[in-house]
Amino acid sequence: MPVIMIAEVAGADASFLDGMRAAGVLDAIATYPGFISHISGATSDRYRVIEVWESREAHQSWVEAVILPNMPPGAPTPTTEYMDLAAAVPQG
């Protein structure tokens, strides 16, 4: 079942995305098995990521294989929340 994943990295700002982009993470996600969509941005005190995945397991595989090895040194582990996807409305 598709899931919505919400992750937050406390203390991170917009430069967090720059580092992940430089590490090739944003290029890699588009073709990772189970990935559907990604949006993200900085809040006043953290960086928030919202994604849709085909399953929780697909996302967890992505985190273990790509995200954790590319986290900046000393960065806190992201907090992650999942919910079942009930509806998605594409643009158009």
C-alpha cells in the first residue's frame, strides 16, 4: 500500500538540501524502486521532507542504502513518520 513519509532533520536549514544534491541523492531518488514523489523545504528550525512511496519497506531501503551514508557529519538522524496514502490529486 502506498505511504506518505514525513521526515524532519532538526537544526538543518536550506543548505541541507544543497549537501544532499551535491552527494547525488536528488538525482538517485527519481529512479529508486518504489519512489513516487518528493517535496521538501526548510522551516524555522528544521528541514522537512514529504515523500510518497509504494511501501514503507521501499522507503526504508532507500534510507539505509542512500540517505544515511550521505548525511552530513554530526547531523541528527531524521525523525520519520508514515501514514497510509488515502488520496492523491495530480495537477491538471
